Amino acid sequence: MCHNLAEAANRYIQHNFIEVYKSEEFLSLQKAEVLQLLSRDELNVKHEEEVYEAAIQWIRHDEDRRKEDLVDLMSKVRLPLLKPQFIIERVMTEELVRSSHQCRDLVDEAKDYYLMPQRRSQLSSRLRPRCCTDIPGRIYAVGGLTQAGESLSTVEVFDPILQQWDLAPPMASLRSRVGVAVLAGKLYAIGGYDGEVRLSTVEEFDAETGKWSLTTGMNSKRSALGAATLVGKLYVCGGYDGISSLSSVECYDPDTRKWNLVTQMIRSRSAAGIAAFEGQLYALGGHDGLQIFHSVEVYNPHTYRWSLISPMLTKRCRLGVAGLDGKLYACGGYDGSGFLDSVEMYDPATNLWTFVAPMNNRRSRVAVVSTCGRLYAIGGYDGKTNLNTVEVYTPETNTWTYVAPMCAHEGGVGVGVIPWLTTS
């Protein structure tokens, strides 16, 4: 019971850090507790600037006694991830920072990140973005297919507390094999196939207004692509342009509203699993039109390089991928001869994959997402029919259980979680 309470408290703090650091309770914490909190990779923050503000606020609450702790706190703030303008206008002008030689050294290190990119590999401990893979929110299922294989514009939303699906406003375009990701509380439907052509267009959904709008399109048409959010930007990887599988990768910057090509993947990958995990972009499996892969490659957004890590135990395309509690899960898919119910888990500490409990259904084209401490496997295709069923994985018990099925889809959806904090 005590362990469960402690775990629940930890999750609350991670999910609600912005609210927590503005509270009197945070200001009353002991130094060791603040250091432990600021060290967490899983803090749910949009920008590292919020972590910096929390540290400064705690110091100022009892400045005479706490100013000697500033260096220790600043060492936990990932200063190279602050925006250059913020560093110049807020950090470098902060008297607490200016009066500390060691803090000025940390700021110089952050400036070197921008001025001398070749030194970025030396800053690895302070370059890992915060990445809360367990942000509680509503799950949106976007696009997909009918039983007859026709593309849909339909959108529905699942509340994991009420365990209920409801219809949400549809997209303007039909989209199957669509990439879906959430950035700054907005849901993006990227590319896909409308039943006639592959798409480069992108739609953005604002849950507060309930409206979809077109935003800047990609440079390339893509279906069967993967999409993820990393360091405040959207990434799309691979896919199929109607002629061949793609290795190209595009990055969307919401500040400029532009897509830019970044370093391409080592392999062309269509129907791969793409996820942001531990501050990097992971591309798992997929196919190139000739063979299905079990290989996994990882993109470092600071060095702009892809590198191979340990391959999965099973080759898979059309799989679902998501991170949860510091582990990465690869679920279902197709291996070239059969549709899969198997699930494997990657531990970055050991660079090893291990099998965990299989799903109850075989699921190719499955969409996987994590929220509220659970992994959701949504829809898919079992080799005979498109699926509207949904399963939930509980890591503590290593079990999969069914929850309410989708009400308006029959498989092949893209999914994203819009946090409750952005929809309240």
C-alpha cells in the first residue's frame, strides 16, 4: 500500500510539475528533494525554461540561506536546452547567476552548445530532453479504414477514466495510414492515403475550439509514415510515396511553421514504428518493399546522426510502438508470414530486448500509445478483419485486458494523446 501511494505521488508530481513548482509545498521542500525532482527525465514540461524558473523560485524563497545551493540546482537544469533568447535575456541578466563563477561556467557551456556544435557530444548529460511518456490525457483515434478498406476522416476520443469512446470533429480529408502526433497540446494528422493518392497535407486539431485547420504541408507525399514529437518539434520518418519506400525525415518547427529535411535514416522504412523515447527518435522495423526488418535505429537531435542499436527479437512491419516507465514497447505487426500478437520490450540501460506478455489479439496496423501508466493497443488487422477492439497492458502484472472498443472505426487508425492539462 505504501509503495502504491508513493508511486501515485511520484506520478502526480511528474504529470503536474508546472502546478507543483508554483505551490507553497514546493517552496518548502528540502534541497535534496528539489535536486531529486529537477533531475527527473519524466517531468511533464513543455520547455526547459520552466525547470529553470522552478529552481530560481525555490532559491528566492529563502535567498540568504539558499543562494549557496544555486550551483547544485543549476547543474540539474539542462541549460543547453534553453532557447538562446531566454539565455541572453533571462539567465545572463539574473543577478544570482551573475554573482556565481560556477553558474557562469554552466551558462558558458550552454552558449558553447550553440556556438560550437562539434562539442555537443561532451554535454550528453545535460542534453537529454524531459520526456514524460506517461502524460495523462484523452486518446484520439484518427482516420483509418472501413471494413471495405476505404479511408476515413472520422475521429473519436477515448477517456481512460470514464472508459468511454465518443465522436470528435472529423478531419477535412480522408486519411488512412496517417501519421499522428501531439505538439503543444495540438493534434496533428500528417500525410496518409485518401483512397486515391498519397498526401503531403497536414491538419491541426485544437481541442479547446474543437476545430481542424490546415497547416503547412510536408515536402514529400507519405503514407505508412511514422510521426513523433521531440524537443518541441514534429518529426516524420519514412513511409511510402506511391513509388517507393522512403528513408527521408522531415522536421516541423511550430515557430516558423516550416518543414525542413534532416538527416535521412540508414534504411528506407515504410510501416515502421516511430517513437520519441529518452530524448531521441527511434525507428523500429518496417519494410523497404523487398524485406521486413527487425533492425532499430536511433536519431540524436543534437548530433543529427542516426545509429543502429540492438535489433528486435522479431522482424516486424505495421507495428505499434510506445514508451512507458523508461522502457520501449514494440507490439504486434506482420513478419512476412503471419500477423503477430507478440510484444517485446527494450531496456536502454542494457540495450536488450525481451518478450513480455502477448496481446489477446493478433494485430497488424496496430496503434499503440501510453497514458495513465498503461499501454493501449488500438485497432489493427488480424489477417481476416479490421479490428475496433482495444487492449490495455499493465506492466506491474504483465497482463493485457480488453477495454471499450472504438465506436466509429474499424482499424488502421493513427493515435495521439492530448493531455488533460491542455484541455481543461
